[in-house]
Amino acid sequence: MNSALQSIVSIPPPFNMVVLVVFLMVVGGIFTSLFQQIRKFASHRSELNFKRDLLDRGMTAEEIEQIVQAHGSAVKSPGTVNIGCTGR
């Protein structure tokens, strides 16, 4: 790893910065993708635990489906706050 870094740094000055910027962008993209997948997995696990909790409370599959659909329509998109007001 150290020799690879030394070879990048030994490239003539304008080009070594381009290589480093591209490298940093690729690493940033990898980390972004990794954290998105972790978030999706955590969200999926949370939804499964929620459904199991509803089953443990004795609800039927139809009731759980209605609750999950209502919860899905309440969450419009990530970052959007739903206050629950209806425009009168």
C-alpha cells in the first residue's frame, strides 16, 4: 500500500492531484453505497420486527397489512415530515 501511495505521489504535480481526487471520489462512492445498503438492511429488519410485534399482539394478517399500508403512505419520502394535517 505504501509503495502504491509513493508511486501516485511521484507522478508529476498536476497529474498526481487528479489521480488523488479521482481516488477519493471512488472511495467516497464506495462508502456511500455501503452505508446506503446498511440503512436499507436496518430499515428492513425494523419493519420485520414491527410486523412480528403486531403478530405477537394477536392481530390478523389483514389488520397488519392495513397498518403497514397506512404507515407506508404516511412516510412520503426520506427527509419529509408528515404532520398529519389535512388541507381543509
